[in-house]
Amino acid sequence: MDISELHAIAERERARRTSIRIHCCTSSGCMASGGVVLHEQLTKAVSAAGRQAEIETVAVGCMGFCGLGPMVVVEPEHLIFERVRPDQAAELVGALAGKPCSIERGDPQHPFFARQLPIVRRNGGQINPERIEEYIAAGGYQALYHAVHDLEPNEVIEELTRSGLRGRGGAGYPTGLKWATVAKSRGERKFVVCNGDEGDPGAFMDRSILESDPHLVLEGMCIAGYAVGASQGYLYVRGEYPLAISRLQKAIGQARRLGILGSQIFDTAFDFKIDIRVGAGAFVCGEETALIASIEGRRGQPRPRPPYPAEQGLWGFPTLINNVETLANIAPIINGGADWYASIGTAQSKGTKVFALTGKVRNTGLIEVPMGISLREIVEDLGGGTPDGVAVKAVQTGGPSGGCIPASLFHTAVSYETLAEVGSIMGSGGMVVMDASTDMVELARFYVDFCMDESCGKCIPCRVGTIQLHRLLSRIRAGEASRAELDDLEQLCNLVRDTSLCGLGQSAPNPVLSTLRYFREEYEALCQPEP
Amino acid sequence: MERLKLATVWLGGCSGCHMSLLDLDEWLLELATVADLVYSPISDVKIFPSDVDLALVEGAVANDEHLELAHTIRRQTKTVVALGDCAVTGNVTALRNPLGSVRDVLQEVYINHGSPRAVVPDTSGIVPVLLDRVLPLHAVVPVDIFLPGCPPSAARIKGLIETLLAGKVPTEPVRFG
Amino acid sequence: MSARTLTINQTLVSAREGESVLEAARDAGITIPTLCHLDGLSEVGACRLCLVEVAGSSRLLPACRTTVSEGMQVQTDTPRLQEYRRAIVELLFAERNHVCAVCVASGHCDLQDLALHVGMTHVRYEYLAPSCAVDTSHPRFGIDHNRCVLCTRCVRACDEVEGVHTWDIAGRGVAARVITDLNVPWGEATSCTSCGKCLLACPTGAIFPRGSTVAEVQRDHSSITRIMTARGERW
């Protein structure tokens, strides 16, 4: 396949389109609130109105405003309809002919939309994720073509390094450096692995990307394969994401048929295949060494690093492991250039980050915001504060591995360093908002309960330490503990953090430590008075 | 020199630790020259006295009487020693804990593996009430010194008492079982 | 093979290239406590008892999985490490039902020795007292899960030395258990060769030879009866 063929596909797709497109979200969130039925009803309503020639209905991916789903957006006028019921389909189609309409209308200038900067989510809500033509019409696979035809592998890595992209899985390791290490590592074979085992409670960024724009991730993986010298990729997706898995399978098949995946990609000597591996429900398999063990067909539990997967990964070969969102950033960086990407964000943290905004907040859903935006802007402006207008107390970032940030620190700009400074982490992007009614001790206990349940049991501090943490928190919660036991709690947290084998255990005490740091009085109020 | 007020206590245990203490034989006569045994299962004192210098506590805390006595001991004693594995870990006395609560334990003992009559005896007001969980002494009151062993040998007990009589802090490594 | 010189506890130590810090320390007569390590088996770095401080690393590193390097500065026995080791051993004692007094391994048990070595006087954590199974379905050996510390030495000995892989782990967290074959009773595990390597590898009394426990003692009175009757018959 040639670049002209790619352009031809895009041209044919644009020519095929009707003048009006009704975009109906069919991602998991809107699906749960009736999006698929709505899409069928809209299609029927268009037929009933006899307007098929000028209007088409498109089942698109996530638009982000999940709390107001199912969402419908009519292009090119960009009319937003919220919480549309299937029985309102005819009314909505009628509204396009100027008839009165009672469906809730959204404001495109609403800060929830206006303050976002979609890069990895730019196709979300715009294209049908099940048709590769739509992705190509939106400029898809041009970055891959450009990379394999015009750039040397080291030039791709150089571009990525200059862009300043860092791992979006949470730890923020410089992506360019990781790629360079894998590229330099010697091995008969090399692998690219996409980590789609998103497991933090309240996080659904990766699911949305995989469901809404699967080709973007495939393209990122292909470019990664070209850059590091791998010919096989594995997409590890958790089994709880059946829609993502089926769309990815469809996408892989489509790309293969067009010669974009497989042998001699774009008529070059570069071969790259992608296979899906489905997780079986263990949170710890999001840890890279456990994930590798799981792909190899072994029990999903971590092993000590070093050696890092970049040197010894899948079956002992050099392996690049990147998170879904990281890989979704690759094609935009190759297309837009490192300088453009590096112009977004802060000095140390470049680009955008997708957050799943949930909890006691008016506007729940997915947002993609530039690094450096303050927590206050996210919670108050995009999130619209709490639903009943009471004060926000804190946000938890980074899920069970992260920490709680009190409202007094909401001026904190979002970046890897600043969030770490205040005792939390960037994490994969979960952001849970809490108001005054949230019991912080109970919150800490909830997250410890999660980690205790998900501990694989390999190392002692995580296996037994988390259960002892949970016991102690339960005692405190029940008002049975003395103040002296708060020190025991802290010591146990330090033990689990410092001695656990993998990130799960090392970060499990974070919710306890951060709530102890900022909301110690809530713990103390529950303790028995000193004799 | 002020004479040491020594108490030895028998909570939920087999009395093996006391047997070990008695194994000190004639050294006990030497001990008697410097210490008064103010409370012990081998004496006939019914009430734990106040102002005890040293209490050697054998056994785990298994019933409400143990619990009350443990608190009394702590209140009225300078140095409390958890003597033997039962006091230190729960040991054999705590073997019932995996069975569940007292109700589960009694069910197991008297009904599932019990006599042909198969009833749980009603002992309220006669026999102390069992706690749901058998606990080591330090889970109930602060303990100053731990001397595990099942039982700790006579020599170890002697070593500990000698160290304490000399006003020193025991540093001898300990072994369980 | 070239040599490496490193410092362990302020002492200069020479080691072979590729050797672990644990090996280098042992050669130099420095003891680092271990539990999941067994000479001859692969290292899993799971028990965390051999964690050491290495200058330049913010994290504690398992000595068994850390390769020596030139000029490396290692501390194996700082107060922090001592405290963590004692706490880890206490966590283990609190996890299952380790009752030395009634254990077949008492007196020759790695866990008991560890408690002594790290100076554990008592367990500060709540005893979990789980209800654990005892499997005596195998004619020669038994497994008492009350005493298992999940070190996986049996799993590795069976897999790496005997080459069978009868043992593995099922479940996760504190619910994890060593299992035979696909979680069938040991006596029904057809892959087991009854070689007994797991028994030799086990650090505690979890895997034990049949007949060694109090409840299993079989008394055969017939011989004494025969002698007595023979005496009676002769006289």
C-alpha cells in the first residue's frame, strides 16, 4: 500500500458521508444507559423521516461526558443532546428539521468541553471505531507511513525523546528513554506490549481509548515496533472489557487486510503483528513483570526488577511495555512534531493527561487536559464542583496507589513532580472527588481492602502487611484503638512501602499515609481518649 | 536490702511453666532468702496483692477471670513477665481460635464430637465465661519482659530472675517452643 | 571470570562477577537472613528478609537477586533493616497457626531459627488464626497448611530439581495455598514421584513425613503380647 492509496481511502470515505451526521455514543458508559438502542431508533427515525440521503447515524466512541449519557452530537453544526432516551429518537430527528424539541441541550462552550485539549481523545465521539476508513479519513496511519518510509528508527526515538512524553501508566518514566533502551538491548527477538490492564477503582481512561479509537493504539504500537526493532506486539486487555476486546479484534483484522499490519507494512521490510491477550481479573497483572508472566501463560505475579523488561522481558527477550494512553500519544507526536507536543504542559511534564473524573462532582466523565492545569480548575471548572454545591474536601488521584489531596492544595498544578510532592501520584488517571461527608478513615480502609484483596501473595509484607493494615484501620474505625496505635499504623505503612516486592505493595499504604498526613484529626477523633 | 515481692500466676496454660520453675529445686531456697512469694498457685493466697515487684505470668488469656486478673496484675505490679509460649503467643491454649467464636468451639466439642447426650453444659455463674478469642498476655495489658518456651527451661527462668535481681535488663535471646 | 570488589558493612569483600550480594556476603562470613532462598534453587526474592541497603539506591534491594558490582557499598544490618526483618517474621507468625510446641519441626525449623536470629520476643500483630487444611492423602508425606509460609521452596525443588512441577500456588493474598497438580489431594496427584524433595526443601513443619505427628503414631502391641504369651507358655 502506498500513501496515495491511504489518501484515496480517506477521500472515498469523505465522499461517502452525508451532509449531516448524527453521532451517537455507543461506548460502555452510554451503552449502559441505552446508547445502542438509541442508535437503532435514530437510524429508524431517519428512515421514517425519509432523510437517509442527507443524514446518517454513526455509532461513535466516547464523548467524555459520561454522566449525561447517552449523548448525541449532530455534525457539522455541533448540536449537543444529552440524556437522550430511545423514545426521543424521532423528536431529535424532527428537531433537525426545525421542529420543537424538549431534549436537554448541551452547551459546546461549557467549560467541561472548552477547557479540554483532546490529543489522544480527539477522535472520541467523532468516528465509528469499528470502521478503519473513518480512522484513515481522520488522518490515521499517516504517522506510521511517515515513520517507516521517511524516518530511521533512531529518528523516531529522537522525536519522541524531544517531545518529552512520559509514561501515562502512572510512574512517568520518559518514554523516549525506554524506547532507546529496548532499541539498544540485544536480543534475537523483541516485543512490544501494550498494557491495557487498567484496574484502578474509578478509572476508565484506557477502556474509553480502546473502545473509541482502537486504531490509534495499534498505530502507536506499530511505530513502537519499528522504532525498537520488534516484529510482534501483544495487547494485554483485561477480560472485563469485552467491548474493547471485540473492537480491537475487528480493528486488527481491518488493518491486516489493508496491509497496515502484518508482513511488509506499507511495502517496506518492516513486519509487525499484533495479538490480543486477555487478562483474567487480577489487578496485579497491570504490574509489568506480572503482566509478562501472564502473557507467557504463567501465574500472574511479579518478579523483582532489575532486570527490567527492556532487557529481559517476554520469554527473556527485550520487551517494550507501554500503557494504552502512552501509545495513543505516539501517532499525534509523529504527525504534529516533537516541538508542538513539547509546547504543551509544564517543564517536566509535557502534553496532556486523560482523567476519569468521578465521585462527588457535578460533571462526571472523561477529560483530557494539558499538564500544568490546576486541580481547582479540574474540580471546580470542568467538574462544576459538588452536585449539591457543598465544599469539596479532597481528591484522590492515582487510585489505590495514590493519595488524597486536600482542597487547601488545589492550587497544585497537575504534573508528575507536583503530585508526588503533595504525597500522591499522577497514576493512571483516576480522580475521585470527595466532599465533607466523605469519611477519610473509611476511604483509606476501602483502598487498603482493595490492595489486600488484590495482593498476589508472593511477598510477605504485601500479603500479610496489608491485611494487618486493614485490621488496624478497622479497629480505628470501630473506635477500639488508642492514639498510640496510630504510630503502629504509620510504622506498618512504612514497612509495607519499603519492603514489598512490587508497586502494588509499595504503593498500597499511600492512601493511608496521605490521609494521615492531611486528615489526622479524623483518625484521632476515632481513637479512645488517653487514660 | 528490700526483699523482692514475687508473684507467679497461672492463667490459661498447662502449668508446665510452673513445673519448670519448680525444677529449680534447691535454688528456690536460695531465692527464698531474697524474695517473698506473695501470690502463686502453689501458695494459698486468694487475692492478688498490691505493690508486687515481679509477676511471672504463665498461660494465655482465655476467659473473663483471666482478663480481670491480667488487669489487676498490671495495675499492681512493677515488672510483668509473660512466661512461656501460652502467655507470649497463645500457643496450645489458642489452638481453638481457628475454630471460630466460643459458640462454634462449644458446638464442636460438646455437640459434634461430644457425649451421646450432646448438650452444651450451662455453667453460667459457676465457671468463668470463655472469651471469643484466646489472646496472648500483651494483647490485653502491656508486658515488660517476654520469656517464651514450652516450657522455658528452669535454667532460663533462673537466668531471668537473677538478671532482674541484679537490676539488669535481660538481653538473652529467646526461643519459641 | 573477573573479580569485583565491594564493601559490605564497611568491610572490603571480593566477589566473582555475576555473583549475588547474598553469596558474596556468605563467602565473607556475613550472615544475611533468608527464608525463600535455598542453595541450588532459583531466586524469587519473595520473603524480603535479605533486603539490604545499597548506596545510591533509594529502595531496599533483595541480596539474593542483586548482582555484585565494582565499588558497591552494601549495608546488611542497619537498625532499620533489623526492625523490618523482625516485623516481617512477626507478620509470618501472625499469618497462620505456627505453634512450635506441637510442631514436628520444632528444634529444626528455619522459621523458629529466624525468630531467634531477628530477636523476636513476641508478635505485635493480631493473630489471624485462619482455619487451614491438613492433607494426609499421600501415603508417605503430609502437608499441614497451618505451617506453610508460602516460600515456594517445594514448588521450585519439584520443578527445577525433580523436574516434575507437582507443586504450585493457587489463590492469592492470604488465601494463597500451595497445591499439588490441579488442586487435587496430594495422594491423587498422579505427577508426584514421591521423591521427597519438597519435604527436604520445606523450611518449616508444613511438609512432614507421615507417622511423625502425635496423632499418627501407630502402636503395635502384638509383638509385646507375643513375647508375654511366649513366656507364659514356656513356664
